[in-house]
Amino acid sequence: MSLVEKIKQLKKEKNAVILAHCYQNIEIDEVADYVGDSLYLSRCAAKTDADIIVFAGVYFMAETAKILSPNKKVLIPSKHAGCFMADTVNLKQIREFKEEHKGTPVVCYVNSSAEVKSEADICCTSANAVSVVKSLGAKEVLFVPDMHLGSYINSELKDVNVICYPGFCPTHARILPEAVLKAREEYPDAKILAHPECRQEVLKLVDFIGSTSAIIKYVKESSEKEFVIATEKGVADRLQRDCKDKKIILIEDSVICSNMKIIELEDVYNALKEDIYEVTVSDKIRTAALQSIEKMVSISG
Ligand code: SF4
């Protein structure tokens, strides 16, 4: 029996569901029940009647699944799958940041730990960040942890002062304006699409700025034939697999999140077989973090 078949069999036996983020190694899709961005996946997990959720992604994503599905066992196949951006701010640091700007509402990107979410007034994703900040009607907000997404919000909402925590995603920050200019020259007919975790200087040069799901939707629905993708490689790989009639170009070969590539099919198998590694969140943190997430959902659906 192949490894894929063994995983599928175990999944049935244990009433488990496998979620795969679109930055994962593409082979994981063969066993995944759902593939998408982190919030979409957590929502899928919350709706299923599975007893076990195996989250092929990074740690904060598995934590979010646990926050939304407290009665299910949530497993992450590698305990080394962290997120550099999420790790730039911890509980102590967010408390200090709040203390420095007392009374200013805190908006927290979902790419953060459960503890950090528990200190925020509201969460946001890259898809709804602008509308979430706008909904607060505040003149000033604190934004953690991604300074590039925060700057993007500021460029869209000029009357709001977005004070950014200095975190960032090294994968997206690796993309420089020179790469966009080079791609324009090499592929003059291509549309260039970027994730808002990229630098402002990059975003100013592209044709479309959107979340992972917005980029995928744009390419799939477009009548254009060539696209340069300025986000993690997994998105470009999946687009090329799904859109055979289109040419998908990753802006630079180095746009790879190494933490997202840690998990292999073998790890997914071991996770299911041994029930490892279980992700837990204390009740106190979970309740407060859930409030921030639910507030976001009430605004953006
Ligand atoms: S791509 Fe960036 S934000 Fe996403 S998991 Fe990797 S380090 Fe974190």
C-alpha cells in the first residue's frame, strides 16, 4: 500500500480531517480534505464532525483551529513548523506595545500566537485587514505583527494612523522592487500579483494586491494568459497545476517559506498514527482570542 493510501485509510479509521495550507509541499494535497489559507481551513475544520484535525501548516494556524474547535484534537505533523512573523511578538511584547500607546485599539493579524490574539481588540486576515481597521472608526490603531501589511492598510486608509509593530514575513520581504521591474521587462504581457505582506515599494509597482485566496481567484477567473506571482511558491505551483492553459511565473525562485516546507507526507502519516503533536490552548487564552476572532467574523463575515 502506498503512503498516500495508508494515510487515507488511517484518516477513515480515526475520523480525522487533514487541512493543508497552500504554502505546503504540493504532495500534501493528495491526502488533504481541504486546501486553502489559514482562516478558511480553520472554518472548514470547525464545521466538520471529525474527531481529529491534522493541520499541515505552521503552529499559529493549528492554534487557530484549536481556538475554533476546542473539542477536537488538533495535531501538527512537525513541532518545528513555526512562523517567523508570528514569533516576532510574544505576550510580554504586545503588552509593552499596548502600554506605550495606552487606549489605542489593537488589531492583530491572524499570523500571530493565540496569546497575542488574546490581547487584541480584533483580529484580521490579509483579505479583510482594510475593512476591519475601517470598521473601528478610530483615528489611530496599533497593528501587530506585520509592519508591511500595516503600511498597506495605511496606504488604503489615509485618514487612519496605523502604528505598526516591527514584525514582518522574511519570505515576502525577500521580494524587492528590482524583481518586479525585471519581471515587467521579461514578461511585458503578464499581470503581476502580490500579497500585501510584501514591501510597500513592491506593492506600488504591481497590477493587483490581494490575499492568497484573492490571488488564486484573480488568476482562475482572468481571461489573461500570463501571471507573475509575488507570494510564496506553493501558490504559484498550485495555480500552474490547476490552470494548464495559463503561464504562471514565480517572481523569484527564493520566495519559499522553509517552515512551510518542513512537513512531508511521512510526517502526516506519523501524526495520524501516533497522535502527535497535539496543539493545546488554555481556556483563558482561548476565550479571549476567540472574542477577537469572532469580532472580525461579525464585521467581515
Ligand atoms: S510565509 Fe511568512 S507569514 Fe507565512 S508562515 Fe512563512 S514566515 Fe510566516
